[in-house]
Amino acid sequence: MSAKSVVYAALLATGIPGRQDAYPVGKAPTPPFFVYKVESMGGFVADGTVYASLPRFHVELFEKASNEDVEKLVRDAILSLGCVPDETGGWSESEVCHIEQYDFTYHYKEE
């Protein structure tokens, strides 16, 4: 299983709908929903062997208004992966909703 599939499965387990990158214009569900992407990819390599992948994820949670219970579901899903997210949020005039953002690096060993 890839790092993206593991993270996506953990986020979907919250019961909140989501997808990678973005929803097509006009096709997003009613908030809350999330989108996620891999911002960058790093790794730990020694002696020609890749020991771990270190993808940096960015998750955006769209809400009608800030809701600590919903935000906690996403935070707990990320914590369950062994990651501590950097978290920021605020109102988006262009999206007419609250967007909570989570950034974290997932330490993943391919099997």
C-alpha cells in the first residue's frame, strides 16, 4: 500500500468525504469535506538503499463554520498515523467557508 493510500484511508475513516487534489468545479459535496495532496517528497537513503519515504502532505478541511468536533476527527486521523500536523485555519471569502489546513510529514516504509 502506498503512503497516499494509507493517508487517504485514515482520512476517509473519519466519515468525512474527500478526494485527492480538488473536486471538479461545482461537484464538491456540502461541507464538511476535505482535499489532500502530497506537497513534496523526501526520503532516507543510505548505501544505495531507500530506507523510508518522507512525503509531506497538505490537507484542507472545508467547513460551513469552524467546528472543533469535526476538526478533531481529522487531527486524530493524522495523529493515528504517528504524525503531528502543523495546523492553521481561517475564513475564506472566495470559498465562503472556513478552511482548516493540516501539514505533516508521513514517515513511511514501503514493503
